[in-house]
Amino acid sequence: MAERSVVELPPEVGEPFEVFLNGVPQRAGHDFRVEGRQLVFERNLAREGRLGFWRWLSLFLGIAGTYRQNDSVDVVYDEGGRRTVTSLAFEPATRSTS
């Protein structure tokens, strides 16, 4: 079983569009696939959650850094003749049976 993450496209995003993961261009069919109004990544995408008090304090005091995975998915599309960028939320990775 492989992990996969799903990103829902907003209704205003139409073809053609470009996808970026952490600022890096992604290719449909290679880095992700389109299933209806969803982008499916065959990998674990994750967001760094809220920082607890002690972790926040250690960052503030410069004792420790943060090295958690914090992915961002951006889509660039045409809206009324101008390029528009939107950041998309994604569902936590799930295990696929394929």
C-alpha cells in the first residue's frame, strides 16, 4: 500500500493550470494525477501543526529550530485574462490499495 494525498481544486480553477509543490513546478501524470476536481499525489504531504508552548518558547529563545514537514500546494490559473495564484489545502495522506 502506498501513501497518497488529495488536493481539492476550487471551482474557479479551470484548464489550463500549473501546479507547484513547495515552489517547485509539478507535472501532471508524473508528479500528480488529476481525478475530476482533485489532484492526487502518490506521496505524503503534510503541514506543520500548531506549535505547543515549549516548542514555541525554544524557537523564540533560539534553543531549537523546526524541521517538520510543511508542504504547500499552489495552483496558477487564468482568471479573466490575468494569472492568479491560490494556495490549496490538502487532506492528510491516506493509504491507497493500488
